[in-house]
Amino acid sequence: MDPKEVFSAMQKGNCILVDVREEDELRSEGTAEGALWMPTSKMDTDEWTSFKQKLPKGKDIVCYCKSGMRSGRVAGLLCAEGFQAKNLGGFSVWKNAQLPTKKFA
């Protein structure tokens, strides 16, 4: 996926970006501006179930992590549940495209 296309789709309201990295990764590297956060470590919890229920099934859900492995797994699971999910890959793809990032609060 092209990160600039993802950013453009986000700006138009057609796409939801989800960071699936863990909190320590976000604290050290920051996160994409406008991304939702749900770490993969919470995938077997009620918090993850609640998060999924709030995701729109009519929009692309684009996931990213550090390298693309975890986000690929999450995107696959979301697709299996009827979402239009895709894997952006690693956070470096977003940063290398010089797209907006922010510090994790």
C-alpha cells in the first residue's frame, strides 16, 4: 500500500489507520497523526472486542506495526470478520513518506 494514498483517504474520511504496536514502541518512536491505537497484546480482551465494534465495515481499515508482521496478522483477522482491512507494513513506511507523526501522550 502507498502511505500517501492512505493519508489522502484518511483526510477524505474513507480510511481508518490503526497502529497495533505496543505502548513502549509508541513512546519511543511516536505514532502516525490521526491513527487509532490498539496493541496486538490486547487482541484476546474485551477492550479489543469493543474496539472492533466501533470500526466501520464500509471503510478501509489500514493497520501498521514496526515491520508489518503483526499488522498483517491483524488485517487478516479483521478481513475474516468482514472488515475491509489492509496491511500498510511498518511505521517506517509512514515516516519515510514524510507524513505527519506525533509523540505518544
